[in-house]
Amino acid sequence: MRVWEIGPAQVMVAGTFGDLEIHHHPAVQVGVGLTGPLTVSSDDGTSRSGRVVVIASGASHAVRSDATDVTLALYLAPHTWPGVALHALSFGESGDGIWMPSGGQVLAQSVAEALDVDPESAAAALIEHLCGDPEQQPALHPQLSQAMDLIYSGTTDSVDLTSVAHEVAVSPDYLGRLCRQQTGVSFSAATRWARLLSGLKHLAGGEQVTDAAHLAGFADGSHANRVCREMTGAAPSEIARALRDSTDPSKP
């Protein structure tokens, strides 16, 4: 598994993935089957297959592929402009927030070729293809955007709703409602995702699971494990193992 941080609150992962449990997260996810199709299941038991899938913030899902196929997963925080745009598009194209754009095979091949040259450019081209002109996309309420920037930048001492609302000069109730209305997830879920991203970056940097959890601000390893399973469908230890294997020259 390889991980790239391609911008503020934007992470891209590529690798082979096993069967993940049904899960949900505040990020908008773009999945690309680089070498084969993806099968996406929702929590009502329905499945569909294709080479590219866009999953809205908060939508329950599991993405599966053949054990040897390489999958790219791009995670966009719901307050970023592509996150806002793709969240709206996903629900506009499907009732459950899981959208498989037409022309997925051609797009997947294009992304696979670009990824070998420049991962950031590959991600930017994928976003542009799916979203179009950023100037034409909906924008978040400015104080919600400011609050999300505080959470994901790690520049504030406390990320609880009351503290962040005070920093952006709105009431906690109003900020909580804005978050739910405009991103589809609760404020607390957004903060858990921000902590999880931080923890995964520490794992990718070589930290042990418990140390990564503490550095990311989780109360303990058990809390980090629950959040990781809820939001990725896998345990932190499984992700750490995949990250280690990707850098181990003895692994095929």
C-alpha cells in the first residue's frame, strides 16, 4: 500500500485490498480500479460493479476487488471544493450517494498511466474530469469552511464543537447544523476523521499503532481501533501491516 498526501485534507492510497467491512466516513471517496473492476456494496445489500466509483460523505459502503488487482482510493474532506462538488454529484446521480460515472474504463486507464508519472497530477486530472470547473461549484458557508480548516490543519488546541464554534464566532448549535446540512455528516464525525487521517500519516511514517493513536489525539488504542473500523472497514493493525509490506523488499 502506498499513501500520498496530495493537499490539505486530501489523501490518496493505492494498493491491493482484501474484503473490507461495510463502513462510512466523512470523506468523499473516489475509487479507481487500476487493473480491474470494483464491486461496491451498500448497507441494503445491493451491489454494482465498474472501474470508477464516487461515494458521498457519510454513505455506507464496502469496495471490493480481486485480491491481485490494484485499487486507487482518493479521500477528499467534505469541506474541500472537490469534496463539496462530488458529494452533491453523487446524490444527484444516485439516491444512495454511490455513483459510477460513465466511461469508467477509459478514465481508469488514464489515471493508471498518469499515476506512474506524477501522483499529484493524476489526482488533479481525476478530480477535474469528474467535477469540471471549480469556479462553477457550490461553496460552503464561510464560517463552516473556516471551522473545517481549523480541524484539519491541526492549528487549534481543541477540536470540540464548542471550542471551534467560539473560534469562528458562531454558536455551537448553528455550527453543528451547518456541518450536517452542508457535508452530510456530524461535526464530531468530521473531527474523528481528521484524527484518523493524522494517525494514518503517523503509521505511514513508521510509528507503531499505539504511538500513532496517541500522536493523533485519540484517548487510547481501543478508541482508535473503533474509529478506524467504523471509517475504513479495517483495523489499524491491518493498515499498518499493509504499509510495512509495501516498503519491504522481500514482499512480492
